[in-house]
Amino acid sequence: MGRENFGSKLGAILAAAGSAVGLGNIWRFPIETGQNGGAAFIIIYVCCIIVFGLPIMTSEFLIGRYTHANTAGAFRIVSNGSIWKWVGRLGVFTGWFILCYYVVVGAWTLHYTYLSVTNAFNEVPAKQYENIFGDFVSNPWIPTLWLFLFIGVIHFVITRGVQSGIEKSAKLMMPTLFIITLFLAVCSISLPGASKGLEFLLKPDWSKVDSTTVLEAMGQAFYSLSLAMGCLCTYASYFDKKTPLAKSAVNVSMIDTLIAIMAGFIIFPSVFNIGMDPNDVGVGAGLTFVSLPNVFQQALGDGSILAVIFSTAFYFLLFVAALTSAISLHEVATAYVTEEFNMSRKKGATLVTSTILVLGTLCSLSFGPLSHATLFDRNIFEMFDDLSGRFLLPIGGMLISIFAGWVLDRKLYRDEISNGGDLKTPYFKMLIFSLRYITPIAIGLVFLDQMGAFNFLK
Ligand code: PFF
């Protein structure tokens, strides 16, 4: 059977945007922005995207579309089987690895959607939210059941194939995601006191910007755009030859950034409405599952129908965002096993799903029965998170930019990016310059920073 392609350009862009828009946009970007100088941080973030996000994304798209192969196969082809083929394998491994803990959080969003619909947060005292979350994640059964359901949905989409699975679901879920985000942002902005929240998010405060801010913006841009994990390369392998590479990269980045900023419009107006200190709301799971359920109840009326709707819509939004990203990660691994080991799609997907069922369950249980299984004080979930975020991602990103800038044939790059000369590419020299010099150095700095080498800057 021939290899499938996406049926339309729109479908291709929505699928790639689905990969990019995920938990990172909602539970990290707004907080980082608020605490690092508002609009000043957004400007730096956008610069990071332009200077090194777009060049890497375009290169990943190019390698995928040119080879029409899974990420490992793609790098083997473009590297002519040299040592650089390992960059593709690293991408597949990283994507697969991230998926194992990403699904755990996806499962939590399902549970919180359920709690919201059933009005379980009605009249819960503020202090109680931490216990609710703690009791839930440490329970051996409930998170695991949600996990199986979440993985089941991913499996269902993946086995249906590229067009009727991934593309169709992206065409349904991305507009849904956008509408819910818009609805929540409008509701939140219309709360009394909302303007203070918008000010916190948007007022540029350059005094808060230092070298650490820039490094943080780079790290966030990297994760948020799903770079260096094989996702973009895999999806681009289903692009048809006419899909414009650089323009698609710009579109995906714009959608990703827009949703991230709108997530800030949801969170901060509500936080300021109830008079909470925005520096106390936390980040990541603490923000999402401990602070926000309380904020929503108080801002919209404890147990009121509005609170139920708002809270349900918010956790459902998180669920959709996590799902589309998780699907893209699963596809990286599925494309790899089916093509490299000659399996049917169904078999390949089942193999991948089985591994994430096992490893995902271990990650999930690491907050309960397996909490004593630690290394360097980190539980299994945190080890997966750390290893991928701190090591695999920056190393992969750096290698991709070095490969694309120095090793990949320049003529091939130009031919591909201009669709055989059909498109004008005035940015070509800049792009190569960034891939060769700016990006590897920038990522190297982020990497050293995360390793603690730059603590003196803080
Ligand atoms: N970009 C996603 C987010 O912001 O949550 C996370 C992610 C998805 C990272 C897919 C990597 C990936 F391949």
C-alpha cells in the first residue's frame, strides 16, 4: 500500500498546529510572561521564534517532506547513511519518551473535566484543593483508569490512519479548541477587575528582563513549537510537494503563540478578580490543578452554573490541547515502527500503545504506590520529564540545526524551500546563517543554563 498524505494544506497546518498547541501553551506560557515582564517577555519570545524556532521548524518540515519517510528513515536518507542518521533516531526516541509522561497529565485533564461537570468543587474550602489533587494522583486506580481512556482515544485516532484519523480529528479539534479559548477569554476579561490582570500580562516591564529571561523564552519556544521530537518531521512527511514550507512554519508558530497569549487572557483576569497574588498561583500542575479550580469557583460564584460551565470548558480545552499533541507524538513512534520494521499500521500502533500503557502507568503510579522509586530525589515521572526537557530536546535541536546548516546539501535546501523555484526565498541566507551559528550557540546556552552552569547570572 502507498504512503498516505494529508488531503489538504489546511489539514496539514491544523495537524501541525495541534502538535504545537499543548499543555505548554496553557500552563507555562502565561505565567512565564506575567512574571518576566509581560509584553517585554512576549517580544523576546517572538524574537526567539523568528531567529531560531522558524529555521528549525522549516528544516524539520523540509527533511520530512523531501524524504516522505518516518523521522529515523528521513535522516538516514538525507544523511546518506552517515553518522547523522542518529539525529533522526534520537528524535523518535525523544518523542516516544515524552509521550510516556505527557499522557499522564492528559489523563488528569479528563478527571478534572469530570469533577467540573459534576460540580465537585462546590463549596470546597480554598485550602482543600491541594488535598483533592494529592489524593487523586496518589490513588492507585483512578488516574490509571483515566490514563487508559486517554491512551485509548489516541490509539483509536492513530489506527484510523493519516487522513481519516489524524487530519480529520485535527480539523474537528483545532477549531473547537479555538472557540473554547475565545469563549473563556471573553468571559474572564468581562469579570470585574480584569483590567489589572491584563495589565500584569501585557504591560512591558523591561526591568524584569535579564539573561535568564531570554534563556527561559528560548526554552519555552522550543518546547511549545514541538521542535526536535520528530513530530514536525513526521507530519511533514505527509505534506504534498506543493505545501509551502516556510509559510507553513510561520502559520503554525502564529497559531501557537496566539493560543498561548489567549490562555493568559483566561487565567490572569480571573486571578486578579479574586484578589489573588499572581506570584502565588504556581506553574504547571500546581497552577492547573490546585490554584485554578479554586480561582474559577470564586470568580464565577461557588457552585454556580457559570462556574460549572467555565471550569468544564477549561479542563476540556486542556484535554483537547493535550490530546492533539499526544497524537503527534504517538505518530512519530508509529510511523517509525511500521516503516522501519515493516509492520502494518495496526500492529505498529498497537506496539507503541502497549509501551506507553506500561511506561505511562509507571509514571502515573510514581505519585502513589511507586513514589518511593526515586533517583536523585526525582520520581519516575519527574525523571522522564527532566531527561527529555533538559537533555534530549536541546541536544536534538542543536544537532538538527547543525545538520541542516552545515551538512545538508545547500542546493537541495534551496530547491525544496522554494518548491523547485516556484516560491521566492529572500530569507534563505538569513535562515542558513541562523542554522549555522545563532541557533546552535543559543541552544548551547539554554542547555548550560539548565545544567546550572549559569547560576551566576541569576
Ligand atoms: N508543544 C506541546 C506543548 O506545548 O505542550 C508539547 C509537545 C507536543 C512537545 C509534541 C513535543 C511534541 F512533539
